[in-house]
Amino acid sequence: MKAFLMYKDRDFDLQRRLPLNKQALTQDLGLDTLFNAMSLGDKFLFEVAEKAVLTGLNDDLETILYRQHILMDCLKNSSIVRNIYDIAIESIESRKKSWGYFSKYLPAVLSGSIEVLQILVDMLKKLKNIADEHNDKFESEGFTAFFSMLKRELSDEYFASVQNHLIELKFPNGVLISAALGKGNKGTNYILRKSQDKKQSWIKRIFTKPPGYTFYISDRDESGAKALSELHDRGINLVANALAQSADHIVSFFSMLRTELAFYVGCLNLHGRLAQKGEPMSFPLPIAPGERKHSFNGLYDVCLALSLEQRVVGNDVNADNKDLMIITGANQGGKTTFLRSIGLSQLMMQCGMFAPAESFSSNVCDGLFSHYKREEDTTMKSGKLDEELSRMSNIVDNITSNSMLLFNESFAATNEREGSEIAGQITSALLEKRIKVFFVTHLYEFAHGFYDKKMENVIFLRAERQSDGKRTFKLIEGEPLQTSYGEDLYNRIFGNAC
Amino acid sequence: MINNKQGVFPMNFHSILFKNEDSITEEKHEAPVFFVDLNLDQIIDAITIGKQEYNLKPFFYSSLNDIDAIEYRHEIMQDLEDKALFENIKSFAQKMRTMREHLAQADKLHYKYQKESWFLDAVEIYCDAVNCLVHNLDIADLKSRGFLAFHEYLRNYANSDGFTLLLTETKKIKADLSTIKYWLIIRDNSVTVRKYGSEIDYSADVEETFEKFKQGAVKDYRAEFSDRTEMNHVEAKILDFVAQLYPDIFLNLDDYYRKNANYLDETIGIFDREIQFYIAYLEYVTLFKRVGLKFCYPQIFNKDKEVYDYEAFDLALAYKLIMEKSSVVCNDFYLKDMERIFVVSGPNQGGKTTFARAFGQLHYLASIGCPVPGREAQLFLCDNLFTHFEKEENIKDLRGKLEDDLVRIYNILTQATSNSVVIINEILTSTTLKDAVFLSKKVMEKIIQLDLLCVWVTFVDELASFSEKTVSMVSTVVPENPALRTYKIVRRPADGVSYAISIAEKYRLTYDRLKERIKS
């Protein structure tokens, strides 16, 4: 029995390794803000959100659509979904109620398991009732399959046969064990046996045949009693294990259900928050990784939106058929925010979430990497350029075609000519390897060098600056300019005193 | 339990270590005196570690004085370099070890049927060990005199009536015992034992009911039962009842146990120990080969004093470095024509002592018939090896130390013959340079007179060019950074003394390199 609410045909693996550049992405895109909005302080929701968002890069187009549909169902039926989520949590908690279950004393393991199974069976019944009652309100493939699985597997007859086992396994008539001779002629291979004949109990059958050899342990023989109870334990060992494991399996079923629903609960939380602010959201249209598509209206930085009271500025760009986007222009003009919105929207789309935009469509990428200018290295181990290049080299070790790479003011730790040369060589090689590059830069030689080549697959954006020096935080298409208006900034900070 | 009743076969096999009975020497239990100076004690410890049960050290304490005796071992060692044969011998050894453990266990047990069962298993393992080994030697491409003779011996033994009968009886009783199955019915304080009739496996039945929930790995709740080898009285009682249910099988077992007490062949027992000399050494060698270091079978002479070894190294140091995952520096050396003495000088911590030790190790290991470090080597079979290494520093007693130095070197020079090898490491340091030069020259004259092969590590540069018999070797440093040691010892007279793109290149981030690096 599987919930299969994240993938059509497999579990969502919470142990799956996050991408190696997880830390850089989290820092550069401000992902913790996003995860916090999804989890509302719940550690587990945070963990699932992080895993789902960061591992989404490895999932295919079909999975994205599969989750989008489930998420649409969740938005429609949010209280039912949260109810199922609560049942899952309650079931997982039930295991903690029985001490015997964790005991090393085998008969206690057995009776504890019976107790826990009793509770779990009741939970399964509850779940089954929800399925019976509400299945017609859900349309997605995922939920439909989940509900019909519950119906199929959890019939009334099945519940009855489980109940039967739970009674018989208390062994009112003693135990029947088969054994053979092992190493050193010691008994081995103790297996608990159950009579095939339902009408006549095995006890009766054995005593109607000529008996074998019987002996009794006297009341005073303590070590004998201990030896006997060990034999008894060997007999019930496997069945106690099977039962305890079955309880575990049912708990894992609920755990997986909880984990998978946690992602959607996180999405519901985020959706609620953004809707409250009146920010637009839409389900994005993912395109195959081999194609080049990136077009959107009103795309905003979701993390900025979550941390500001007022609504934030969105951008409209059509970068279809482009492999390289070079973003230049005014300081404090929204370049970094824009770059972050590119990264965030890509991650959100690829894990099956809605996009922070009025409309959004882009090609799926196989990996997302970021290379941002960092603070000076304080360990004195290497110079700043050394540090940047070494990070770049790590990225190169892991990047593949159809990945996406976000540069933010990279390779500026040397003079402009050399920086441009390095940036140029690296960017050219990346493009030839079909890697989609977004490059925020002040390196004029580098940016303009590409502009002069008049390549079809390159688009240039510029942070807008009105003639009075004011920023609109909007990006417009345009040729790289030689100054980034640092003078403006200088003047603003130092005033006109000079 | 050792016998050689079966000693009716051609007895031309004597020992896998010694080519004939004359060459078998009494086992020494003390290491030669120079072991500590040359770190041979560490080497032999590392070789024999985990093989204490064989008591192999005496084999490493006695050198051979005959070139053919060395050759006899080389041949066997070379046969064993065949991976398959090597593994087969190891698996034979493992079986013999398991057999011994079983016998020891049988000795310890009280209940008769249990004791007999362990004994039965021991014999079964032994028969299997012998048969496998015969088979494995049949298919091996043996070339050594030692293995060929042993193979012959073993084949005859395995075909003997005594052995084949032992094998058949063992199999029969094992098979009979394994057919036994019984029922236990435990109810309150009673146990009933009966012959077995088939019923449903209840655990499987329960598992099947809950099968649909299976989600991957879960905790194992099975209780661990201490699998004591001994039985408690309840188990013993049950076993007695089982024996009554199957009386014939257990009578046969009693009889077998009485008859076969002396089943083990003595020659095979000795082979099992002696072959470990080779196994231990080859396993040790593998550690070094794995990191690219080389070993070779040296040419050995007992007249010609021209010696050489290319890519030699100190085994004790190399072992330590490999454990630390550091790299090992190899050195070349040769002495030709009149040359007899290496005078090693140069910067401290540059590998001088290591070089001297390696020279001694090579000659000793060669003399016990082992392959030695190096790509290609020719070594001298000496009658004795002498070392003179500085003893623990003792500041209080300067005069005593110089005196002690001289007494020791005197003793060495009186015992040494012209066929000895002498290794001297930094002696006569406890005096003025002038004295040291004077005394060193005196000692050197003696060494030359005796025509000794010698390595002498010294700070006295004058010794390096003392005569045509001396060869100067110098430890070296990296020219640009004298603080870096290379640990290379070379034959040389003693001398008493923009950048951004290039960083990108360093990180392999230029256009061309990137195109190679990024996977499509």
C-alpha cells in the first residue's frame, strides 16, 4: 500500500541527497524565507519543503504536472486534506503508547504489537471512511488512485481476518514448534506451526496419537524454567517479529502519507499568505529540457514579497530561444532581485508548485547553479579571485548540459580586462555545452563583447534608470552601458557636499 | 592427535621451507641483535601479525647460508605469486584453522552427543581441506621443487585407503544426522518431543496477512538468542529423547568417535604451518605493491661484491607512510668494481638513516629467501650483518659514550670477516670534530682492510673521498625551497652545503579546458 502523492509510481524519498550546491542555492536565493512561509514554524514541514523544492530539479515534466493537479485538488479541498494529514500524524503517535513494543522481552513485544495493531487498524478504518465519503470531490490522477487503493485493499473481510489473528496470537493452548539438529547437535531452526485442521485443534490431534517422550520442569528448577521459556521464545520469535514489523509497516505507510501531504500542506500555507497580500500566482507551463523557453508576466521575487508589507514590482520578459541573458545597469536597480526571481520561479515550477507570476513558462533544467560574488575570504587561504575560480571549478565538476547557471557579479575581483576575459571564456564554453546562463555583471567589456557579436540566442536586459536618476526596479531590454551609475549611488550617499 | 602411520608413501618430501633434511636448522626464538637497529623487528611484527598461532618468527630469525637453499624458497614464492594458488593455499589454511577450533571446542564440551558432533565436523573439515588442496594442486602450474614434491606426497595420501574410508564414514553420519526433524510441544512446564509431521508455518501466515503494508526496511524485532555452544540441561534432555527416537544414527556416531581419534597426518600438519612463511610475506608485499612500489627476486652471490638495487626503499618506514597515506620515496644504489663502501652525508632529516637501514634490510631479507624492495637487485650473501647505531642519547655521560662507541666498533671489527656487511649510523658524535675525523679515518682504514661491504652515515665529509673503495652519497633538498626534503639519496660528491588567466588555468577554467570538462 502506497500513497504515491508525490510520484505516480514511487515514494517520495526524504533521505534523498540534496544537490551538492544546496548551501549556495539556499544562500543566494534566500530559500529559507520560502521554506519558513511554507512551514509556519513546523520543523517537519520545513524539512519536506526543502527536500521537495531542492530535489525537484531531478524530476521529469510528467511529475511536475502530476503534482500540479494534486495541488489544485488540495486548494479546492483544503480542510479534507488537512484532516487526512492529522490522521496520519495521530497514527504515527499511537506507536509510542505501547511500551511492550519496544521491549527486549519477547512476549511483551508480541502483546505490545497486538495492542498497537489494534489502534492502527482503527485509524485505517477512519481513513477508509474519508475515502468513501469524499472521493467524488477530487479530480487529480493522484488522489483518485489513492482513494481507490484504500477501497480495494481495506475491505471489511480484510479487517475481519486481521482481527482473527490478533486473537489467536495470544496462544491460549501453548505453542507447537518444529526443530532440527544443528551445529554440535543442538536444536535449531525452531519454527512456530499452526494446525491446518480448523475443526480439530492440534492439541487434540497430538494427544490422540501415541505420545512421544514428555518431561516436566519441576517448580524448584529455576534454570530449567529459564531454559524452557527461552525455547518458547525461540518458537514465537519470528511471529512476534512479523507482527511488530507489520505494525511498523503500517506506521511507515502513514509516515509516507504524512510526508507526501506535508509538501501540499506547505504549498497551502504559502498560497494563503501570498493570496492575503494580493500577490498573483499561476500554475506554470513547463517545457521539455532540450528546448529554450523563458517567458513570463509579472514575475516577482517571492522571498522579497514575503518579507515586505507592500506589493512588489513584477517583470515581464520574453526570452524564448535564448541561451544567455546578460543583465547590466544601475546599482540598486533590482538586478539581484530579478536574478533571484528567476532562480526561485524555476525551483518552484520544477517541484510542482505554482509560480509567483501572472503567467510563467520555461524549459525544465537538469540542474540549477548559482555563482555569486562572496565576502572576502577571512581565512587568508586564498585570494578572492582564487576563491571565486575555485567555486566555479566545483560547479564545472557537477554541471551538465541543460542546466541553468546564475552569475551575480562574478569574476570582478581583478581588473576589468582580465575579469572580462575570464568571464568571456567561461560563458562561451558554457553556451557551447548547452547550459543556460543568466549573468548579472558590471564587466562592460564582457557584456558589450557579446552584444557586438549580435548572437541570436543572447538577450540583454538593463536595470531601468529614469533620467532623474530614480530607479523603477523594472528591467527593460537594452544594450549594456559603460557606466553602472555608481556615481548616482556615490552622490546619494555622500550628498552633493563635494 | 598427530600420526604418520600412513608414511608408506615415497618420502622425498621433507619440508616446504628447507630443501633437504640437512638444511633444517633448529628454530631460534631470539631475534638477531641487529634487528632493532634495522627496524627488522617492526617489519617481522608487521609480517606475522594475525598469524601468532603459527609461531612464524623463528623462520624469520634464521638466515640461510646456501644460495641453492635461497633458490628453493624463491621457486616456492614464485609459484605462490600465482593468485589462484595463493588463494587456494589460504583457503586450505583457513580450513585447517577451523578444524583446530572445532577440536578445541569438542574438548571443552560435556554432553557426549555434542562433543562427538564437533569432532565429526572437525574431521569433515579436514577431509575437505585435503581434497580441495589436492585438486587445487592438480590444476596449478607448479614449478618449484618444493611444491612438486609436496603435491606428490599429498596425492598419495588422499588416495590411501585410510583416508578414503575416513571420508566415507564421515559423510554418511553427517547425512543421517541432518535428516532428523522433531516436534516440541511446550505447554506450561511440560515439554513433549515427537517425530515431525508437517504443519503450516505460522509466522509466514501472519506476514502474508500484513504483506500489503510492506514499505521497505524496518527494525528487526527478533530477539537475539545467545548462541552458546554449550547446551543447558533442558536441551540435553531433549537431545537424549531425540536420540531415543533415532537410536541407530546415534550408535554409529559413538562408534565413529572412538575409532578415529588419530586422524591427522603429521606432514600435512607441518606443511600447514611452514607454508605460512610465504603467505605472510607475500601478503605483506601486497600492501606495498598496491601503492606502486616494486619488489624483485634479487640475484644473490657469495663471492662477487658488486651490488645494486633500483627503486629500493625502507620497508618499515614505507609501511608507516602507507598507513598514513603519505608517499614513499625510492632510491637507487650500486657498487661496482672496487667500490665497497657508501659514505652517506648531507642535510638532516633527508633520509640518510633510512637509506642505511634499507641497505641492511635488503641483505637480510635476501638471505632468508624473500623477494626484496626494488625493481631489480643484485645482493651479497653475507656470513653476518653488523650494525652500529647511536644508542639513546645520554647527556650526563659524554666520555662514556665515546668510549662505548669505540668498544662496540672494535667488537664488530674483530668479529667481522671479509664476507660480512657493516652498517654504521652517526657514531663518534660525542667528541670534537677533529677527534671525530681522526677516529673515523682510523676505523675506515680497518674496514677497507677487511674488504667489508659497508654503509656509513656520517657528518665527516672527509670520509666520502677516502679511497677508491668509498662512494659518496648525499641527501638532497629542493633547490627553490631548501626547507623541503626530497628524501632522495644521490651519488654525488659531498659539498658540505599576472596573473589572473594563469590562476584560471590552474583551476582548469579556460575555454578549452572547460569544453573538455563539462559532461554533455
